[in-house]
Amino acid sequence: MESGDATVIGDINQLPDECLSHVISLTSSRDACASSVVSSAFRSVADSDVTWQTFLPPDYQSVLSRAVAPVEYASMKDLFLRLCDHPVLIDSGKLSFGLDRWSGKKCFMISPRALWIVWGSSERYWNWMPLPDSRFSEGISLIDVCWLEIRGKMSTKMLSPQTPYAVYLIFKLADTARGLGTPLQETAITVGEETVCRKLVCLQPDDRGRTRRLRGPGGWGLSMTAVMGNANEVKKTENLPRKWENEGERGDDGWMEIEMGSFFNSSGEDGDVEMSFMEVKGGHWKRGLILHGIEIRPKH
């Protein structure tokens, strides 16, 4: 270490803990972790409850009071990292709550039980089942439908203000999955009364070339090639599935995510944010979608 560096660190060590804590709180959780190796004085302040409480949402205690089970933690830093790596179930297990590791902003996932799914209560079309690798106690699997429609909503007051968010459908495809390639699925994000985002997405890109007979909206027969006008859109779009990335929670368990859209949460006074995922125009039968939920997390 250069003598000048040692002098600077020595001068910093003379600062009151309250001043050091305030300085660190103006950075980020990542910077706080890095600053803890600068000196023993920095480590003490950087790891303190006073510092790490500033990285937690102001209403974290209110949200945790809705947890299904008590949340145990040894310190504010421990709580922050726990919520980043292992979101907790709240509201009778219908929602999960966690934090974004880089920003400390709130993340939520809506369970299938809290979503509105057309024919979701019919055993003929959908199957409710336990999912041991799921965040929730159960998920729902698509048996066969021609009208695929899934909707969810959340109050913007629950989200972090002044934050850009993205909405993701979290899912798997069974080996028997079919009909989820084309026509493309349509998504929409509505905040209050304004639809702020619409997208075309594709859950099953490798299904788009399959040739088979489909039932059209009027009951007539048509081949897959007759609805392949959307195939070029599939090739062009970036709205394709990718591995669901959630650090610290799981390994490679096959869950995928696809972005449904994004929005900016300003003050949290805009009412509800509503999201929809649907394919109702093709008139053909679809099967094999296993739904984990809809996740709302900060958009980096």
C-alpha cells in the first residue's frame, strides 16, 4: 500500500461512524460489501444494521408481517441477502416477495392461484398439481385449450417508486407440448387506464415448423402452413424464452421466462398494473404449458 493511501485511510478512520454510515448508504449494497474490506473501521460500519437498513424498502416490516412463516435473520444485512436469494411467501402463499440484489428494489411473483386463467377451474382443460421445484406449493398444467388467456394484476403501491419494471411469464413446457409456436401469443401491460406496452411473443419457437391439421375459428380445417404468416415475426422478434435466472434460488431446473412487457412505476399512485397473456385467434388446440407464475422485477 502506498504511504499516501495509508494516510487517506487513516484520515477516513477518524470520521464518526454516523458519517461513514451515511456515505456508504448513498452508494449501493454491492459497494457496501466492497467497502467492508477497506479497513476494520469500514467493515464495522459497512456491516452495521444502521447502514443496511437504508438498503431495505421503507415498508419492509409491513410486507414481512404478511409472510406465511416468520422470517428469521441475524442482522439487516442478513435479511437483505436472504430476500435477494430466497424470496418469502406472503398473502397466504399467493405472492412471493424478494429484493433485487443490485438495486434493493422490490420484486414480486404472482402464483397461479392468484391469476385469472380461462377454464382454469375445469379439470378437462387444466390440471392443478404440486411442483416440488416451484416457489409455490402448486402449479397448473395445460391439458388442452383452444382459447389460452391468463391475466394478473397488482397494486402499484406495493412496488418500489421511481423504478422501471419488467413483467415475465415463468413456465416450463412438457414433452407433449404443442400448438404454442404459432400464431404468436399476445401480451399487454396496463397501468391504471393506460395500456403502456403490447408484445408478440413465442413460447415454443421449435414448434413453428410443425405441419398438422388445425381447427380454425369457424370450425374449418387448415394446415400449419396456412397460419405461418407469423413465422417471420418469430424469427425477427427477441421475445423468445430464455432460462429463468434467479441467483441463489435454484440450479438448472428447466424453468423459462419470457418478457411480457415493461412499465415505469412513478409514485405508486396509478392504481393497478395489469398484465395479460393470450392466444385466442388461431382457433387451434394448445397443450403442455406448465405455469409457475408471473414475476414483476426491476428492469436493468
